[in-house]
Amino acid sequence: MHTRNVKTAAQESSGKMGGKDTPEENARLARILIRKLNRLQEGITVFTASASTKGDVQIEIRRFGFLLWHAWSFEPDFLTRLEANLLSVQQN
């Protein structure tokens, strides 16, 4: 099984691997980040709110149901911002 650390996933998404980002690849890397950064504070939920026919996904982070952050996988720096927001809601 091939695994990657979180830093590697974010670096790949930022275009350092030759700019081969696709909606499907960003969605796959987002799932990896969410699985790896899963020690969330109480009341925090992270989920895919929407998906388009082109493979884009919208991720939401909520605290007790209130929206804290959301973005689509096609947005610039999506994975870098997702990682930063997931880190900000991790348990101490």
C-alpha cells in the first residue's frame, strides 16, 4: 500500500509535481488529509458538502453545526488551505 504524509499531499497539490492537478486528484488528496488529521476538537465535523459532475468537491468544516470554513477543490491553494484549517481544529 502506498501512503503519503500530509506535507507531501499538500506539496503535490500546490503544483510542485508538474501541475497535474485534476479535480479527482484534489478530491483524493483531500480525503487523505481528512483521514490523517482526524483528531478533531469536540463538536467539529468535516465532510464533503457537494460534488459536481466534473469531480470537484466542496469540503465543509463546522463547529456544532455552524460553518467555520468551506471551499471547492478547484479553488487556488485548496489543499494547503484545507490542511491549515484542519490543523486549526485539532485536539491539543
